[in-house]
Amino acid sequence: MPPDLLERRAHRRRMLARSAVVTCLPYLTLKLLWIAGADVGVKDLGNLSRGQWIAANAMTFAMDGIAALIAYVLTRPGGRRVAAWLILFPMWVATGMLVPLMIAVPVGLGVIRATGAENPALSNDMLQPWVFGVVYGGLIAEGLVLLTAFVLYADERWATLLRTRVRDLTDPAGTQSMQRVLTTLAVAFLLFTGVLHLAWGLGSDIGMNAEWTARRTPVGPTGDLVHGLAALAGAAALHALVFRRCGRLRVRVPLAAAWTGTGVVFGSSGWMDVGRSPATSALLGAAHTADLIAGLLTLCIGCFALTELTAPCSTRVTRCGRGHEGTAGCTHEHRENERSDRSGRTA
């Protein structure tokens, strides 16, 4: 890629990342006020104790604070030298939390307007209506700019790997057998939760009780559809990557689907439900458990892949269909370091 084009892309990535930092500020400010005891925009905490309220807001403040920190790192020239896992893990979680909001909230509001259903933000007993606009509007804007900046960052840092064909991936560390076992288990859990949420999104009431039905809003089915489709797409893409299916595809295609799909599933598993009501039915609890297990299994698979990705370039060799060899996933920094090492040994 020409140097001037690379520089333009890097400039675009830095500007998007700076915008992501700015979009985090309203949410962080509101959370900080609530943690400090100010009841700005709060009507009534209801059954929540003050301690539960502070704990829940402290957790979400920390999570968005990490997102802002990651966005700041993406603006820095040395951002490509940060340890990969310090960027990838929080961005995977952020993807899983933000993508459903970016889809379900606008679509759900469209359904409310089209059908004349009651807007849950206007009838909420805990928070003022404007709070939902600040929180969800800010998170949607944050998701758009932060995820776009991360895509540009990943393309700069791991361009070779992302452009490699799936069939050309190798198994330099000999972990593919273990990855396949974990992937088979993860796919089973993803299919279970995917089909279940898809049924709920299409109108089925299987496993629902009176309490759950009473809480359900027009946004609920949209969220279930997003969840179900994400789980099924994540299962298919994860299987394609690890079992080397659809070999002509570039890695970036199934990787993006697996990244987003499994991230959505993990983000919806209820692992951060501090101060919230428990699952409203046994089947929903089972779905949350399947989400969590699938997410943890995906993390294990990702750890294997990340270990290989960050290993010395000489151990990560791919072979193309014409018999040529190359290093899949080598970063520019790795290649430069290896050249320097060879030069030093020659001297």
C-alpha cells in the first residue's frame, strides 16, 4: 500500500479514536455523578439499595473508562506496540456490548413509532426520560466511531494475517486439535442459545412466565433477534476458521463474524448484572449460562490463536496454493526486528 495512503488511513483512525474519547464523556460524567451521590435524572431507586446502585454504576463507569482509554491508545503513534491482548480483549467485550445497542435501540424505537406502542423510557419509574437519550445516544455514537477506529487499527497492525486465505493458515504450535475440541463445544452452546433467542425474537413465548411477559417491551424481540442471529453467525464463522472451511475466503471475513457474534453472546450472558433482578425464568437462566460458557470457550480458542499470532515470525509460516511460503500475521515491527537481528549476526 502506498505510504501516502497509509498515512491518510492512520490520520483517519486517529481522528475517529479522538471522537470516541469525546463520545464517552457524557456517559462517564453521569455515572460519576451517580457514584458521588447526586441523583441527577433519578426518580426513585425502588428496590435497589444505595450500595447496589453505586456498585452497578462503578462497574459500568470502569468499563466505559477502559473503552475511553483504548480509544486514547488508538490515537497514539506507539499504539501498535501495545501488547495485543491489552487491546483485543476489551475491544471484543466492547463489541459485544455496543453492537446490540447500535441495532436494537434504533430498530426498537422504529417499531414503537410504527405500532404506537408505549415507549419504555417515558414510563420508566427509576430514571427521567432524558437519561435514556444521553446514555443510549452516547453509547451508539461511541460504538460507531470506536469500532471503526479499531477496524482501521487492526488492518494496520495485522494486515498480512487478515488478508491470508483461510486454507493457507497453518498450525505452527500444534494446538489445532485442542482448538477443534473447544470449538465443537462452543458451537453447540452457540447453536442452543442462537435458536432459542431467534424463536423469542420471532414471537415465541417458550419458557416465558408472567413476570417476564409483563416486563417485555417492543425493544425485547429486536434484541433477541440480534442475539440469535449473532450467535448463529458466530458459530458458523468460528467453525469455518478453526476447521478451515470456506478456504478461499480471506481470514478477515469469518474472523469479523466470529468476533462480533461471540462478543454479542458473551456480552449478553448476564455476567455483569450487578444490582439487577435475576433471570425471570429457568430457560432464560439456561440461555445465559450457555452464553457465558460459549464466550469463555471462545476466549480459550482466542488465547491459542493470539499466542501463535504474537510468536516469532519464523514460526508462523503459511503455504499458498502455488507452493510459495510467507509469514501469516507478521507485524511490521516483528519483521523489522528480525531484519535487525539478522544484520547484527551478519556483522
